Amino acid sequence: MIERKLDLLGLGETKWKGHGCKELRDRFYLYWSGSNRNKRNGVGIIVNNKIKTNIVETQYVSDRLITLKVKLHKLQLIDVIQCYVPQVGCDDAEKLLFEELLEENIKNDNVIIMADMNAQVGLDRTNCESIIGAHGRGARNREGIELIDLCRRNNLTIGNTWFKKRKNHKITRYSWNGNHGTVIDYFILSKEIQNTLCDTKAYHSVVTTDSSSVPSDSEN
């Protein structure tokens, strides 16, 4: 985060039990939310001290969802949501429960959702021109349709699709042999604040140098 000058970083699959806030080194802080029963799923958000002093509320919703309400400049209060959606293969009831949970926590007109959505929205913009930009990728799957419907109901747009990027700066997941790439991680935000989004970019070379400090994850 220091090297890339990041103020805030979302984490998925942290696999930490319980929830809370832990001070890391160099005045960074980890907020995490996990299960009390087992080390599955888990989400977290790391912030620097500048962001921490502006956090007015934290909600440890579940082992798949955490929210921070932050006061940021002229945007006033903004809800930052980090979530980890049930994977393809999970039963429909679990997916529906999570979708309802996520929607219940979209309460503010200024919302940023950072997520492994396990969905492919594709590049077809028909009837969703304000949700998907001109730079989507691939075909749409069932989960992608549901994500677009969620965005439509809550006045959200999918940030990744509005910026032209070469393949290795757009793909967020590769198959085990590296031959097939998809976009399933998204930066989703309210249309009211879309003009504040300057860029999105995927990195595939990020590693943690101190594995004892925080769970490792790739950066988006």
C-alpha cells in the first residue's frame, strides 16, 4: 500500500475468525469481519491513518460483508462496502440470501462496493448503457445478469467497464493453466459519484512481504 500510495485496500477470503480492528505497522489499520465458527470466507479493509480518523461508523455485517462509513472531502459521507459473493456452485438459496444482505446495506446515495462478485457482466450494453461502459469483456453469465439487475435497482454503475485497458490490466482471474481469463472482481459505485472515478486497473504481481501481518490477496 505504501509503494502504490494506497489509502484503502479491500480484502477477500481473509479466513480470519471473529471481527474487529487491528493496528498494523506504519499506522495502517485492518478492519475484518469473519465467522465466529470457522475460518471460512472473511472480508477486510485496510486503511491508513488519514482514512481511519474520518471513519464515523463500522458495520461487521457477516463473513462476506463489511462496511465503513467515511467522511471524504466534498462527498460528505460515503459508504465503502467490501464483499465476497458466494461462488459459482453454491446453492441458489445462499446466493439469494447474500444478494438480499448486500442490498439491505446499500443505504446511502454515495456508495462504493469493492467485490469479488463471481459474475461476468460481459460487453453487451443493450438496455444497460448507464451501468456498463464501452469496455466490458466477454460473455455474460447468470450471475452477471443478476449483478446488472442489482445495479439497476440501486442506481449503481460498474466502474471497471468504463476504462480501456490492455488484457493483463483488465483480467482479474485466470484459469489454472493461464489460458482463459475472466473479469469477476469489480469496483461498483453510485452513479451520483461516477465522475469522481478516474481509473481502474488490475495488477497480478502484488505480493505481501510480511505474511504474518495480514492475509495475502491480490490488489484491484
